[in-house]
Amino acid sequence: QVQLVESGGGLVQPGGSLKLSCTASGSIYTFYEMGWYRQPPGKQRELVAEITSSVNTNYADSVKGRFTISRDNAWTTVTLQMDNLIFEDTAVYYCYGRTIVRAYWGQGTQVTVSS
């Protein structure tokens, strides 16, 4: 079984920054994609950013230019650097890792942007 654990969430003022990290452990796995989704209050889960085996990245339009996703070469950690945060970024953020068989998810970490 593969486990993903997020860290780095919290309360931040508008314009501030947070860095989320997600570490994978457990059974042997081979991810070809890792990324982050978020679920704002009362809304559906949405893609924030993803990174593939070719180190290509993809971002939601709402976070382009403000968020940066990266991963280590061993596919054990994916990070999300979030800058210039706005109220609309408030959500529970979930990391995931995708293998050819299935996707694995973390338990989520709360990010609250408030003055």
C-alpha cells in the first residue's frame, strides 16, 4: 500500500506565501504523474497543478504565474510553492500520485487565506 502525506498548510494573509509538500512511502510503486487538487468550501474538487515523468507541468488558469509545482527525481516528494495567495485559494489541498493501475491520494491539508 502506498501512503501520501501532505504538510505545510495553514492560515496566511492575502499576498502571502505557503509551500505544500507531499511525501510518498510504502509498497513499491512507479508514479508517472504527481500533482495537487483542491476543494474550496461548498465546491467540487479541482485540479491545481500536475507534473509528469517528462517534467512537464500543467496549471489551472487561476494559479498560473503564482504557483509552482516540483518533484524530486525519485518520485517520493511533490511540492507546491504558492505565492501571492488570494481569498479564492482557500481550500483543502490534496496531493496525488498516479500509476498505470490507479491513483493514490493524501488526506488533505487546509489552506486558509484570510486577513
